[in-house]
Amino acid sequence: MTSTAVQESRTPAADAPIQWTLDGAVAVVTMTKPPHNLLDDAMLEALVAAYRAAVEAGARAILLRSALRHFCAGAEVETFGVTTVIHTDPVKFAALLEGLESIPVPTVAALNGGVLGGGLEIALTCDMILAADSAFVGQVEVAVGLHPMLGGTQRLVQRAGVARAKEIAMLGRRHSPQAFERWGVINLVVPEEELGAVSLTWARQLAAGPTRILGGIKMLANESARAGIAAADRRQVEINAMIWATEDRKRGIEAFLKTGPGTAVYEGN
């Protein structure tokens, strides 16, 4: 990896719906499909492929953002049953969620503009969500006679509880990011002009951390969210052993003993 601040990791086709670059150890993954990043199978598959390629290139955190006016305004409805079938295929659906949620590095979503339907569902697969104060957010599928088809309902339950998730998905309203922050869906709302800098700062801090240890935290949190505390407890000792074998664990403890807490420089192994 070069020492320059931003390193181009590959050169996607100019019309590719997903672009990505490395900023140090942060993969900045950008949705670029005009006009509003509407989702179809090709875009979802490109997103998973970008995550995978970024990690293979050495990324230790991922920042997901949009280059357009809106983060993502939902699905390309007219392609349902034609080029968009992932919501009907259990194997493809499981692979999508595994590829987005279980990627072994922290993921941060930076929300701007409209974050609606499938756009919110993609954001909910990220470990942390930041939003511009001008964004508007909603699980709005009921307005067109649908329900959230990419796991949004259950992920809203994880973050906001059953009653609030039912309200969000059943009423299908657009909400302010501040409301979603109060309900525990969004981690932080910032002024629109600060979204890029603040979200990149979060991603850089995560990328500078002990990557495999953060991966262990992510594994336990995801296991608890999906299968309950008892299921996570059953994996605790296994994951303890995994992180204990890392070089970053050694670096962290050695630095703590020699120079105090917060002084370790982690390398991600």
C-alpha cells in the first residue's frame, strides 16, 4: 500500500453502479447509479463484490456512501421478476446478507438525501450509521403494496424494538434522521456539510483499531442479534481464543504495560 492519502484500488467501468477507493486502510465504497441509486440484483451483487475486493486489497474498515443527491431511494420496481429476483431466491438472499453483514471489518454508512425502502435496508446491514441532518429516512414499501423485502423489518426490531419497527414499516412514513437517532437506528446525526468528514473520521478510527479483535466483537454482536445471548455465549470461548492468538492483542497489552492505555499501534493481524 502506498503512503499517499488516497490510493485508487482499481478502475471500475465509468458506468459501474459501485465505485471504490482506498483512503489509507479505509475502503470508501460509493454508490453512483443515476438518478437515485435504485437497487436491482446487479447493483446489490456489485456492492457485495466491492466489499469483498476491498478487504482482499487490505481495507480494515468500509465507508458506504452515495455520490448522488440521495443515498438510495429504494428498488428498481419495474425490474422485479425480470432482472431483480434476489428477494425470491433464498440462496441469493442469504448470500447477499452474509456478504454485507458478515464482512470481517467494521462498516459505516453515511446517509444523505433520501434513504427509503431498500436504501434503508442496505444501511441497516452496516455496523454503524451516520446521517446528514437534511436526510429523510423511511421503510416506505407499504405505499406501493409491498413490505421490506431485504430484511428491513427484522433489523429495525434489532435496533429500535418490536413496537417501533412495526410503526416504521406498517405506517410507511418518512422520518427525520433525528427521530431515528432517538430510536437507536442511527448512531449520529451531523450537519449536512460535515457528513463526509465525520463519517470518514469514524471509519479511519475503526481502521486504525485491532482489526481481528473488532471482527470478534462484530461476530458476537451479530450472533446475539440473530440467535440470542445464549447462542453468542456458546461462541464466546471460541472467539476469545481467536482474538488471543492475534498479533494485535500482543501489541495492545505490551503497549499498555510499557506506555499506558491507548498507545498501541495496531497492524490488523
